[in-house]
Amino acid sequence: MATTTAAQRRQEARQEYDAFMAACPSRQLLDRLSDKWVGLVLSALADGERRYSEVSRRIAGVSQKMLTQTLRNLERDGILIRSITPSVPVRVGYQLTPLGESLLPVVQAVKDWAEAHMDEVDAARDHYDEVNRRASSHG
Amino acid sequence: MATTTAAQRRQEARQEYDAFMAACPSRQLLDRLSDKWVGLVLSALADGERRYSEVSRRIAGVSQKMLTQTLRNLERDGILIRSITPSVPVRVGYQLTPLGESLLPVVQAVKDWAEAHMDEVDAARDHYDEVNRRASSHG
DNA sequence: CCGTATCCAAAAGGATACTG
DNA sequence: CAGTATCCTTTTGGATACGG
């Protein structure tokens, strides 16, 4: 039947693409690494095991929900280990696995690049905004 | 006046924190780098200047809106240059700046880590899901 | 060819209340 | 202490139509 519309065909093509992209190894992990709090959690655990409340205080601005979610995702990915001491009150510690530690220098490299080039980026933004502001009001 | 509620005070504290966080150099750039399409755009331009349509075809799944938005942000940050040839039809090319090229190895490092450790992460996920599935149905 | 503008759906993320 | 569950706002991103 020729009842497939152009929109339907485009939709199908997009789904095939999505399946391809979902199968792409680096994309899956890049998505996880860009999870907003992952970098900070990794940094918080760089020096060894920390309790939930310690991580929470170190990162400060993170909500309970997002911190737990991030920690669970990283645990699931084998980046960190969650260990529960069944005392009262219960004590929960998080520490990086060897896999997590291997990721640390990569995250650090991104952070280092950011800190090293922040001035350049700021200058570029100011310049861009200036030029753009003039262009908007030039008549 | 003592009409400030606990919620209000918490809100103010949060805003102070946000201002502090917003001022943190690495966070601003980490946010930009995690913009979903940034990595792919950078890779697409790794070999030199490309036209808009070339980049679009290389990345495939990206919508016109997101591609343009990503390119504009990166241009604003001084990561790439946009050059317009006023022919008919107009021809627009994008190429990395030296700053953008300095970022390339960092992005590549993340991608390399992802590809190198994808198997471990997959195995960890399977294990986690397996254990979790059992825990859910153990009684 | 290379966009911009608008509308709308989905996902991310915070606030709050409650639990073992 | 260390969460879970729910509600609600904000953000993100795709579809579509239109402009230079």
C-alpha cells in the first residue's frame, strides 16, 4: 500500500538511526558522563571512600534525588561500589572501583582544559555578544 | 520583619550557592561540553572545514534546530569559526579554531575511554540488573 | 542552501513528605 | 543516616512552517 506518508517514512528512518546510535558504544557512555553531577561525584570520591552525607556536603548544590540517582547509575556501571554497614543508624560508603579510578584522569583532563582555557572562552563570548549586540541595533 | 519563612531562607541560601557555582569555571565549560551534540560536531570538524550541510549529513540524527544551536554556542565560545561566502545560494563553512583543536584530544580521550571500557561497563550493568531483579522477586 | 520562529512533547531536575 | 515516592517546574529537543 502507498498509504505511508512522508512523515511516516521520515519517522521510520529516524527510528532506524536511533537504534544505530543507541548501539554506538561511545555515545552511551558519553551520555552517562554528561549527567551533570557525574564529574563532581567522581572528584568527591577521588581521595577514597566517602559516606553518603560526606559526598552530599562536598557537592552541596545537589538535591538528594539527583545525588542518589547519580550514585546508583555509577554503581550500576561499575564505576563505584556501595557498601552498607548495618549499624544503627545505618552507614553507607561509596568508593571508586579500579574502573572508576581509570576514568578519573579523563574527567580531570576535561576539568584541566576548562580551567586552562576559561579566559579565552570568556573573551570569545564577550566579543561575540558585543558584535551581536551591535548587529542587532545597527539600524 | 520576621516574616521570612524557613523556605524563603533556604531559597536565598540556594541562590547564593547557585551564584557561586555559576562562577565556577570548570562547571560552565563542563555543561557546554555535555551538550549532547558537541562531541559529534567537534569530531565532524576534526579533519578541517566543513559546510553546514556536510556536518548535518555526517551527524545524521541531529535536528536542524539543535545543530544550529550547537554550532552557534561553539562559535560564541571561540571553539569554531563560521565563514559565509555570499554566493547564491549562500555557502557557510565551519572550522575549528586553535582553541577548538586543543579541545579535540580531550574529547577524543573521553571517547577512547568509553570504547576501551564499554565491555566492562556492559558486564557491570548486566550483573547489577541481575542482582537487582532477584532482589525484587526474592519473596 | 542555510537558517529563524513557534509550538508542543518528553525528560531532567528540585521541593516536599514519608520510611526503615 | 540514607534513602524512596510524589508532585511540579524548568529545560531540552523534535516537528513544522516560514524567511533571506
